[in-house]
Amino acid sequence: LEGNRQLRRTEILDKVLIKKGDMVTQAQVDADAGAIAALYLEKGFTEASVTGSLEPGEEGRTVNVRFAMVEGVQTAIRAITFVGNSFASESTLRKTMKTKAQSLFSSGLFQESKLEEDLAAIVEYYGAHGFVDARVEKADRTAERDPKEGKNYLTITIYLYEGEQWTYGGMSFVGNQI
């Protein structure tokens, strides 16, 4: 492993499926490099890149697997704000989300996949409360770099369209004779 400064060696090797003595192909190395990159994304390193390569070993018919990592800086969420919400408060909408801003009880590490799930959860929340036309118009990300801490900080602004609230008006049957 080369270039890992923020994550422990054992933490990275837990994600690698290739073990000493295994038959290995470049496809397996690429798959393990993808697993390491996913670990970096999970830890908030949105700019991380991982490459894997096979190098001839010292003994005949052996290879060494080398993973080179460029970590970049960690990205944390400073704040999450909403625009266009009148039915639900900001705190209610934040409770539906898995993505949290950095605080005493949350690391606030940014993960794009979690944010996408959260946007769908917000639309689902509105739908459950009768806002069938509700949608997320866009989610803006404003990044700031803090050189002292060596981190990027994001402020996420979510623009909503709630639409009208629909209520159940009842059911009636027409044409039944029995």
C-alpha cells in the first residue's frame, strides 16, 4: 500500500479480497482497487483515487500487488438548509435524512450516495403527507476549504417544490344494482 495517510493499513486490507498465495489477475486487482476507493468515499474522501498494479515478484512466477492511493482531503458538511418548504420545518426534513451536518454527535462526512437517498426520502415524506406533486428541484453544494484543518466543508442547500396538499375525498359506486 502506498499513499495511505488517513486510513489504517489494516482497515484497507480488510477490503482487499486478494490474499498471499492466491492466483491473481488484473481484473481482481481492479475490483479490489474499487473496493478501497469505496472505503475512501465512505470516510468522506470524495477526491480519492486508487490504482492497482501487478509487478513481477522476486521469485519466479510470482507477482506483487501494489495499490497506490491519492487521498485528497476529507469533506465534511457544515450545514444543510432548505428553500421552498412551508409545510415541513427544516428540523423535520433534517430528521428524514441520513446525511447530517458536522456536530458533537455526528462526523458529518459527505457521501454522495447517502445524499441521493436522502433526496428520495424527502420526496417520500411529502408524498406520505398528501403532497403528491412534491419534488426536489435541485441540491446546491457550496464548498469551502479550511487550510488549518485540512478539510473541505460543504453547505448543502436543497430547493423544494411542495405543490398542493391532496386529501382523500371518499369513494362512491355508480351503476351497481345489487
